Amino acid sequence: MKTRLTESFDLTHPILSAPMAFAAGGALASAVSQAGGLGLIGGGYGDAGWLEQELATVGNARVGCGFITWKMAENPQVLDQVLAHAPAALCLSFGDPAPFAPRIHDAGVPLICQVQTLRDAQRAADCGARMIVAQGSEAGGHGERRGTITLVPEVADWLAGHAPEVLLLAAGGIADGRGLASALMLGADGVLMGSRLWASAEARVSDAMAGAALAATGDATIRSTVMDAARGLKWPERYTARVLRNPVTDRWHDDPDALRSDVVARTDWAEGWEAGDPDRANTFVGEAAGLIHDRTPVADIIERIVTEAEVLLRRAPNWA
């Protein structure tokens, strides 16, 4: 399957793995790259020791890295730490890329910007992003309110008229060949896949949390700020996170400020997170949970998705 993405980055398949904090370590990123896509390590909250450990595990695999931009701004030296490893790409999400884009460009590393609005896509293009990820609210983890099926073509249309050299990826709710084929038909050059690869053998996810996701449907997810209140994280108000509903969201969803001041509840959440307990902490997975039915190796997942998409696209009229 050839797209502008595969040709520009010398990939076999137009699939990048989302740089999911904690879950996307070196094993997952390298497995995606070895399967023909491009894997991204989840730099997340900028733990330098964890990053060095995970970067050391990829061997000769060609991988990139992603950061939560507003959090990286509090510890900007981790950007230089990752750039020193000559990553295949650097992804910035949830914040203004402008303060960091020059350093990334100077290092000769392609900049990827994940956005949730057309306005932010325009900002990313102005900052010299090589690739823009249009993330819909169906996605697991943090995001906003726009849906994938309208956001992607709107960004595609704007890029076509203003920055045609910029590649476009779709993210949010894409977990099978139908999702990949749909993303390409909407005008994307490929996809950034999170939840489906989160539920892979190589992801750093507990068996219990993966099992909870496999047993769930998309109806079982909720966008909330509970998990950030539990961790004492000051995420910008515009972003909420999609997780599985559980006793924690049932109790605290409507009163996250009270959770921030409840030491006992926050301690219990932290212990639940450390144990990988889906009832005491939160399982970060998107609406695609209803499309995920097994936890298999990355190579098998990608091969299945691409094969399904190729069959569907061959049936589509006028598909080049």
C-alpha cells in the first residue's frame, strides 16, 4: 500500500503508533517499525530515566518519540536528550509547538504535530510541521471534542490549498482495516493508531487493564478529568481524557476538585495504577475498544489491518 506517507518515510505500511504515555515503550515502537510502520515511543511526562531506558531497547529499529508539549516545557532538556538519539520523527501534542520547532528542525528531525482543531492544524503548518495528525475525540487518552470523520477532511482541504507538502494522518477510533481505508478516503496519507496497538503483546499495559478493554464496548468509555485530578496533573482545561468507566469515574467525574483534595482517594488511585488495576485506577483506551477482541503481537495486528484495508480499497470506485 503506497501513499505519500510511505514514500516520504520509506515505510511499507501507512501506520504510525501513537506515542502513548507509559504504554508505548521501546518494545512497542520497535515492533511497529519492524512490521513496516513507524513506531513512536511515548515520552509523555518527560521522565528522563525512563526515556533513556526505553530508547536503549530499540536496537537498530528506526523509531521516533512523542511528548506532551505543555509538560515538556517544564523540563525542556528531555527534548535535547531524545534529539541526541537521532529519532526518525518527533511528535508534539497538546500545546504550542512554536517554542520547540526550531530546535527540532535544526536537528534535521521531521516534526509531527498532533492537533484537535483546524486552527491548531494551521498553527502547526506555520511552525513547519512535516506531518499533522488530526485527532478525533473517539481516541483514547487526552484530546478534545471534534470527531475524526469531519476533522480529517476539513484539515485535508485546508492543507491542499495552503500547505500541500504537509502530510496528514488521521487518529481516533481507527482499529481495523475499515478505519484505515476510511482515513485514506477522507484525505489522510495514513493513520496514527493508539488503542488497537495499546492492546498488543508488546505494549506496557497490565493484563487486567487490557482484559477490561477487551471486554468493553465503545459505550463503556467516558471523557473525564478524574485521572488528572487523581494524579495532581494540571492539564489545560481544553483537554479531557477518554478512559473506561469504572468506580473511580462513577464517584468523582462530577466533582474532580474534591478528588484533588482527598489524599486517601488519590493514594488509592496511585496504588491501583501501580498494580494495573482497572477498578482502582483508569484504563486509557478509546471508543475503538468495541472493535478490539484480542491481544496479539503488533506484526499480526498490522498485517491484518492492512490486508483488510487493501481489499476494501480495491472495491472502491476510482481509488488510485
